[in-house]
Amino acid sequence: MIFPKTNIEKKLTQLRNKQLSMDNWELEVQSIFEEEAQKNDHITQNLKADFVGERNDFVFDHLDTKKIYHLDQIKKICIDYRLRFLDYKYFKGKLPLEALTIIKQLENIHRIEIKGYKIIAPSKLFKLENADDPLLFAPMGNDYYYLIHQWGDDLHPFRKIMMWFFKSFENLLFLTFLVSLVLTFMIPNGLFSKETTISTHMMVFLFMFKSVAAVVLFYGFALGKNFNTAIWNSKYFNA
């Protein structure tokens, strides 16, 4: 005796028909999608809205404590990697669907409406007012923030080293010194005088240092650049 093969689609359809009325099935599915769309729209509005309060009333026992960070920790990372920590409304990137799902789960678990979203990202991902890895946060109060979601590509492995020179004026001065020193040693011997002496090297170095410093100052003022310590939480392009 040959038994007929099992068609999973037919079995699935039979199960659905037993559990739900086919007359109302289309309406039920449509209502579910409409409800989810309304939730997504409401979350999107909250993401961009101004937050009057200082905290969200999370149920602490339902939080993943590994995702809680203090403002001082966020500030240090932003300064080290030249990132900004701003309100989500300034963010011009696209929020992934996974982040919306996590937000809805958190709101259901904690029975709250999350507001006051903050985000860590490079300056280029913000719409900054004129005076490579986003992290979405929600305020908990007392300068503590809860990490909701991280997406995008990781930062360059040498970004911290590259941005170290822009942390402060002293660091930038050290970079200027190094560049000037390298350029000095690249000058061929005998270019400015027949005999190469220590005083000649010093004169060339001072000339190079002034030239590099002038370029750095011009670049900084012309493009409105500032040090990491000044821009990490500034909404202004030329802060």
C-alpha cells in the first residue's frame, strides 16, 4: 500500500481554518498590520519629539543591567573616538526595523511610552545646526542611560588613535610638531646651505613648524573645527 505524501501547506491551511473563521481572517490580519503601523508611527513621533522630563520609568528588574551606562562613560568614549551624543531628532540616518521591534518590546514589558531618545554617532550622521556606528539610548535619570539598540558597521580599528590628536590643543600641537619634524628630515641636505649643521636643521624645522601650524589654524577656522572635548554633546556644526 502506497501512502500519499504529506503536503505541509495543506496541513497548515487546515489548522488555520480550524482555529480561525475564514470570513474574519482577512479583517483580523489587516487590523493587526494597521495596529503595528500605528505603533511604529507613534514611536517615530516620540523619537523626534522634544523631551520635557528627565527619565523614563523603567522597571529595573526587567532591565539588562549590562546595557546601563553613565553619562561620564558615554562622554569619555565620545571624546576618545570623536563622536557626538545628541537627541535623536538631529540624526539623519535611518532607524532599522529591529530597533523599532526592541522599542515596542520594552514598552510592552515596562508598560511605558519611551521618550527622550539619545544617540551616539559620528558628526556626519547628524543634521547639525550651524552656529560609522550609531547607538540608541533612553534616559533613566541621574545621568544614566539605557542602551536600546546598536546597528551599522563598527568603527575603524585605528579611529581612537587617529582622533587622539584632536582631543585637545596640546595633542594637536604634538601632531604639528611630529609633522614638522618629518618634513624637516625630508628636506635634502645642502638645499639651503652648503654645509648642514644643527643650526641649519633648527632653522628649517622652525620654518616647517610655522608653515604646518598656519595650515592647521587655517583649516580649523575655515571649516569651523573644534576639539573632541568641545563637540561631544554639541548640536552645532561649528561648535
